[in-house]
Amino acid sequence: MGVARSMRPAGRRLAEVLVVAIALSPSLAAQALDVGDPVEDYLRLLQISGDARLGSFTLRPAVSRGDQEDLLTDGHIWASRRTLPLDAHAAPAGPARLEPVEARLRMFVNTRHPVAQNDGAVWQGKGLTTALDVGTGFAWRGLRVAIKPTLIHAQNSDFALAPVTVEGMPEYAYPWRRIDLPQRFGPDPTWRIDPGQSEVRLSGFGVTGGFTTRSLWWGPGIRSAIVMSNNAAGVPHAFLGTRGPRDIGIGTLEVSWIWGRLKQSEWFDPAVANDRRFLTGLVVAYSPSFLSGLSLGVTRAFYGAVPEGGLPLSDLFLVIQGVRKEGLVTPDNPTGDDETDQLASLFGRWVLAESGFEVYGEWSRNDHSGSFEDFLLEPEHSQGYTLGLQKAVELSNGNRVALRGELTHLEREATFRLRPNPVYYSHHIVTQGYTHRGEVLGAGIGPGGIQQHVGMDLYAGWGRAGAFLQRRVHDNDAFYAWAAENGASFDRHDVSFDVGAHALAFLGDFDLGASLTFTRELNRYFFGPDVTNLNLGLTARWRQRAR
């Protein structure tokens, strides 16, 4: 969470942000839609019902302004909620304008230990965690500037930690391997101001680029994205890509290329002399015109240490290097290895609007194949995958129900018995792994994890309500190594079972939300007892009504 700070300086910064935001409020007009906004889920439901044209929905945030304006009619159940924010990809015409002030207060309580997923810069430790988001922006023609910081306070109360088995790591570090995933962010309550969903963006001629700290989501998953999600804080990065789906004659194409800097937490190996890491990634999605509703895509991300002399220009283009290790072989590097790590995935999503149904999947690799023959013999080597589906049902009163199911699997396959098989999100050279500020950039279940999720949501004019069941297996790769060393049997897997409910209500200019999740974790830390945790979440958001 960062260095613990006194309440007085943090309070002063918060007051300054509020004064500026409130002073600007009378003249504002339109706002952007961020990853994780409940409106995203609603728009996706409308898309699979055949009531919205939203592109592939696999490069988020990416919902075009025109599509949202088409939705702001009496033809859908949230039509009276005329605060659906407009997307940053739209280049506003006409004179300069300020965007609406938006304020959101979030409060979370964990009774026993940290439990959270896909909450961006917020890390929900034991006890009370509070986050205040305040933002506004400026738009003129193709230029958009957004200032949307998040102030975070975490009570970060004490709880039982697993003994750290990695030599030299702090007592709060991840217990099973060298990766920057602290069990707890130090011994004290913490304050931090995160830049949140801020950005400077210039758009024109179908292209958009700039610098941002916004959260990203690549791929079709609802609960998990293997390569890029909002599980961690948004990475400060430059970007270049298409402004929404672009017509290429045989369909539409969406592209985004990023270059960013990853930050290490304070609770990682103190012996690491160089804590500077870079990230570059590319995502491409294609939707053919001859197969309605189908979207296919590819992602690729590289991360590595920044050398003392600075980053070589060639490292900015790592995402377009070959995919076979044999293509990287040189006399000085006979194995084709390098000092960076990569993740890559293929994904697909098919929306069958006539049936109100979608099916999707993402298949990922965490290591190059040595050759094409290697790939044919062991395509499962270093693989991970997500499979999911969602069904939309319209009720007789016009309300709608979304039913969904999703599986994500990141446990190592059996190829590790004969060859090195990396654990997801960890690396033997870039020892912090695929993390930013102590959290995984990809799927929140983390290295060696498995997650099965089923849920449903009811959407009505007043808001929405839903419930879910979920099973999470914690780091099975670490479990099998631990079990072999300690003579343990199959009945010591660390597995959590979650039962949750949530609701969102529209009251005037406010969105009020609440959630409650009951978690029963068996064999915590493999050797530990069975424990129960309750996670309570409360949210209040104010949006100025669109005029």
C-alpha cells in the first residue's frame, strides 16, 4: 500500500482535491466509463440481448459514445438513469468543456484476513479499508484530460501469517516463492494517494494515444483476465491504438499497444538492487463481418528489469518478436533464453443475440515453445485458460436477468516432470514477477490458482441485485511442492468457498451499493486450520445528471 503517512497531510491533500472538484461542478457535462463500473455489466447484458452494438468488449475501457447515446432512450430498463457516463475514446466536437465531477466512497471490512479481487489500487486487508475517488476532466476536440485520483486508507489489522520459506524475504512477503505478493502490507495502518483513473488522451482520424494510469482489461472474461485486468492498480503507461472498432472491409479491428513502468512494493526482497521494471503489451481483436457476434483476439505482454544504462530501444518492440525460442538462438545464447518474461494468449467471444447468449474463452502460454514441433507435442506446456458463458433472460415485467458461469485454471500441467515449467506470474530473473505495487496484473487468483464461479444478477429500473457461488484453489503449484517436502496427503489443499450477494440502488443523483461475501477457507496455508471470513462492502457514488 505504500509508506504509512500521517492523517494530517493526507487529509490536507483530500481537502484540496474536494475544493477543486466542487468549485468546478456547476459547468460540467460528460464522463468516462472505467473498468469495473456496474454500467459495463449492464451494457454487456444489453449486447447479448441484441439491444446494443458495443464491439468485441475485449479491450476495456472501450465503449463508444455513440453506442451509449443510442442506449439513452426509453427502450431499456435503465433509461431513466440518465447518468450513464460517456467513453473517453469519443472525440468531442465543438468548444472546450469540463466533465462532470464524480465522487465515490467505498468502504470494505474483512473480519479475519484479506479477501479481495479486481478492486484496482485498493488492497483490502483485515479490518476497515476506505477509498475515496474524486474526479473531473477537460475535453476539447480530440483532447481529453482526466484527473481522477483515489485516496486510500487501510486499517491493515494483524492476522496470522504463514512462515516465509524463501531466504531473505521479509516476514510479510509471499510465503512460498520469490514474487512481489505480500501477505500483508506491513505492520501499520497506511494512507496512500493513487493517481487512479487519470489520463491525457489525444484522438483523431480513428487513432488514439496518450498517457494514463487507468485500469485495463484484455480478453473476454467476466471474473478473470489472464494477461491484463483491474486486479492491481493501473500501471502508469503510454498507449497507442485504434479509437474503438475500426472498419477494415472484412470486419472491424481493435488494437492497443502500451509501454509502462511497474512499481515494487515495500515488502519484497530488500536485497534486490534494481527494482525498476518495464512493461510492454499488445492486444488485437478482430470481429469478422461474415460471422455476426464473433470476436477473435491475441494478447502479448513482456516485462523485465530496466538496465542501469536505460532501456534499449529494441525492448519497446518485444511484443513483435518471434514466438519460438529457436528463433532467438545465437552463439552466445544457445537456449534462446533472455532476461525478460512474457505472457501471451488467444481469446474468442461469440455473442448469439438471437438466443441472448454468449460463450467465450482465453487460452494463455507463460513460456515460448522451443520450436513448432515442441508446440505440437506439448501445446499444454505452461498453459492457463478461462472458459465462460452468460445467458440473458427478459422477464414478463421487462426486467432482465443475467446468468453466468466461468472457470479459470492456472495450475501447472504435467510437463514440469520432464522440463522446467514456470509458475504463472513468477520468473527466476525478474523476481518481482508480473506484479505492480504488490498485486498481480492478471487473474486475481494468482500463481497456481483455480477458480470456478457461477452467479446471477437481476436488473430493474431501480438498480440491480445478484448473488454468486465460487470455489478458489490457492496456489496448487506451491501445495504439491510443500506436500512432497512435508509428507502431506491430498487432503491439505488450500481451498476457499465463497457465497456472496450484492445490490445497487439508484436514488436521485446517487448510486448506493452493498455487498456481503461469506468465505470458508479449508486448510489455510496448507497446514493451517479452517477459517471463516466475512467481507462487507458499502459504496456511495454521486454523479451529476447528464443534461
